[in-house]
Amino acid sequence: MGKFERTFTNVPWESKVGYCRAVKAGNQIFVTGTASVNDDGSTFAPDDAYQQACKCFDLIKKTLKDLGTDLPNIVRTRMFVTDISRWEEFGKAHLEYFGEHPPATSIVEVKALIDPAMLIEVEADAIVDQKE
């Protein structure tokens, strides 16, 4: 089995569910579902789809920095949203973060997220140079 590098944020769900923020396996990084949360685990910017999406991307960016890379290496994002009719708000944030290096992406409506105030959760996959 190859060498894996894991990073954690210590939100309450990591220990309750048994997962980490991201796993680096070789030249691939898999970032877990990232919701719009404050450091204390509460939801950031309730009912603001754009701000919540930005917060998700900021958290993903920090995670990638912890693993020695950045947003341009993301090759796929998956946005899980609770109200697809707000796609333009989510999309505006996605464009701002990824417009210069667009990944493949999906935006899918889901029934609910772990906290009813959460409007979006984002997964991301990145590929990095082995030297990074």
C-alpha cells in the first residue's frame, strides 16, 4: 500500500464519523465534503448562498495549502446544494475561485445537509506534481 498523507481540521464530525479533511495519495488529493462552517462548527452566513460557497472554497484552499498546493491543481469539484434554484449564487462564487483554471464540476441538489442552515457542501479532487 502507498504512502498517504492526511490532514484534519478537528471539527466535531471528524471524530464522530471517522474521516479526515483530505487525503493525499501519490499525486492525488481528495478533499472531503466541505461545508460553510466557522471554527466552532457553527454555520457561516446562514441563508447567504454566495458567502457560504466562498467559505467552502476558502476552507478547501486552506486544506490544499496544508498539503503544499493550491486551487489551480483542482481538477474536479462537486457542489451539493439544498436549493438548486440558487445555482447562480453558487456558480458566481465558483467562477471567482476557479475561472482562471476551471475544473470539471457538478452541482446537485440534495434533500438536506447535516445542519439545516447549510446551503452547500463541496468536494474537490486535485492532482499535483510529485515534487509538490
